[in-house]
Amino acid sequence: MTKLILAVDPVQGSRLAGELARADVEVVAVTDAAGFVEGALRPMSRSDEGGSLSAADAVVLESGADVLTPALVAACDRSAVRIVALHRTKDDERRAAAFGVVSVPVDADAWTIVDAATGALTAAVSGRGRHEQRRHRVVTVWGAAGAPGRTTMAIELSAALAGAGARVGLVDADTHAPSIAVALGIAEEGPGFAAACRQAERGQLDEGELARICVPVRVGGDRIDVLPGINRPSRWPELGARRVEDALAVCRRWADHVVVDVASSLERDEEIVSDLIDGPRRNAATLAAVQAADQIVAVVAADPLGVARFLRAHAELRAAIGTTPVVVIANRLRPGALGLDARGQIRRTLERFAGVHDVWFVPQDPRSADAALLAAQPIAAASPRSPLTLAVRRFAAEAIQAEPVPRDDTRRARRPRGAARARPSRPRAAP
């Protein structure tokens, strides 16, 4: 039995609920559109007020500009809930079409709505092939202050995902030191992510517009679609929180994986601008990107200073993202900075002080990194056989593309060093 939420005018909702009951459709909740939107966008909401997304197959709602927004469409996509929009005007109908949402007239009868909802659900199931079965995801690459290699990891992760056959969008949302354009030899005067944010604010951003303003970068026979960042840090007010959220919601439908490079600071500055209710926030882009992510890649420099900085910032990250999954990758691993058993020292430190049980490692390869920087290419293009490239490729295949595998915490018991090194429970660490 199909389960629907009716987010419409109360009078119309009561009439439709009665008609839908006769059509063997279960109405989970009847609410007004504003109440539904507020509940759907509330972070980690456990309330059934306004209808629970997890309890429905589809939602029927009015398609006004203040209701059908990129943030709402993204929230419904994450919960695998289809949308049936009721349009009053041609503009409403075009807005629904831009989002790829099924639309029927606002005065449609219950049978028309049932047919539209059934068609949307059937298309979602029958059209899900091997490529479409992967959920479109936003992966935000973050790291503590001190240049642990966030941009390098974002670029190499994008190249690895593209090499696996996915369509990848690489977004530079760093408002402090944007550098993807320089690293990849892209002109900094192009439209980039700032233009996408402006278009999203106007409701004019769609997949076609993203294809127009992105810059394609080739890695062998694969392609990464890049949205460069701002060319001067003083332009940070252009990347407001709402703009970034809306732009990433559209990017989610545009690519299989959207990799977002952000700055390190998660500090909130409400006290500094307390007299401006809706004033710009210096770190709004970073906070919006980590909160919109399906997964966080936290980069830590594999040296004593980098680990110490990460431990201080990790609590702030957790406070900002709630229950979003985080995978930790230790970059530039080398024995000289930590002595014997560098991996073991990093694992034990992060497990003891941050509760991080699984750590991935990327070895330092300065020769390949320098060659890529000189050629303004990803390391995967300049040195395909680099141990760094191979480690990131393995990380992407097992930690990003694959479904999370439940881990057995009983393995934490102390064992002889030789046995611990040979255990099959650590196959994912890069050699």
C-alpha cells in the first residue's frame, strides 16, 4: 500500500484524504506546506509533527517558490521520498520540471495524484540500474589548520572516483585560501562556485547551468567537472550559508559524487555580528558544506603537530555535523616524523583521545606531488603509479563507494605485535 503525506491546504487535504482512502492509499499525515517544510529541514528531527519522511513513500505538496526549494528536494532525496507537486501557474510547473519532480494541477483529483505518485515510484525503482543504484552523494573534505593536505586529497579523491566510472563534481568552497584552480591550472576569473551560489539564490540553478559554468579537467580518459572557488578571500560574503546549501542540493543531482573542499575553521562568529540578524558569517560556507555532506573525509597530517591540531578540532567538527559519518585519512605518512610504527602510534592516539577506530593512510611522495604541481595536474594524471595515487584509489573504492561494513569492536583486545600486523581486520590500510 502506497503511503502519502499531504502537505496542502487543510480543506483540500481533508477532501483528498477521504478520496485517497478509497483508492487504497494510506495517508500518513495531513499538514500545511509550511509546517511540512519546517519539519523536513529540521536537523536530526525525531518529531512526527508535520509528517515523518521516514514513514512515507511520497509527499504531495504545493510547488510555490517558498515551498519547493533545493534544500527540500535534497532532504526528500536523502529519505528516498518522491515528490508530487501541485502547480497553480506555469512558473510553478516549470520550477517542478527543473527539479525533476512530477507535477499535476492543484485541482487534480485523487486518482490523478495516485497515478502521478505511482509513476514516480515505479520510475525510481525500475530505472535503478548499476550506475543509478549508487546514491548521489556529497563528500566534504575537511581538516584542521596547518595545511594537512585537504585540497590535494579532494583533487585525488575526485580523480579516483572518476576513474571508477562515476560522474564527479569537484567544488572549491574554501573561503580562506581557495587553491583548486591554481593546482589544476584553471583561470581564476571564471564564474565558478560563486556564480552557482548566486544562481541558486535566484532559483535559476539547474544541471544545465552547472554544466555551463563548470570547467572539465581530464585525468587520462576520465573527467572531473570543477567549480573553482573565489579568486580573492575578500569575496567570502558571496558564499553565504543558504546559497551554499541550495547550490550543493542542485549539485547532488548533477553528479554521482560531489567532492567539496572547505577551509579548516568551524568557528561561529555570531557574537561579532550580533547586531546583524541575517548578516554574513565568515565560516558559513564551511559550516554549510559539512552539514550538507553525506560523508566527511577528515584529513590529518601524519606528524605530531598535525595529530595534535586534529584532536583539538575534531570535537568542533562533531558538534557541527551531528551523526554524519566521518572517515579519517592520515596524509603524508613517513617514518621520520614519528619513528618506529608510525601507523600504530597514530591509530592508538586517535582511538584514545578522539574515539576514532579506523584510520586510512596515504604515504608521502614528494617527487610525484612536485611533478603534478609543476604540470598543474592531479597526481593521478602526472604519476598514475605513485603509491599516493594507489592509496587514494583504494581509499575511494573501499571507504567512499562501498557501503559501510559493521566492525567488531571485540578485536580491540591486546595481542602480540606480529599477530596484530597479520590480522585480516586491517586490510584497508594502504601499504
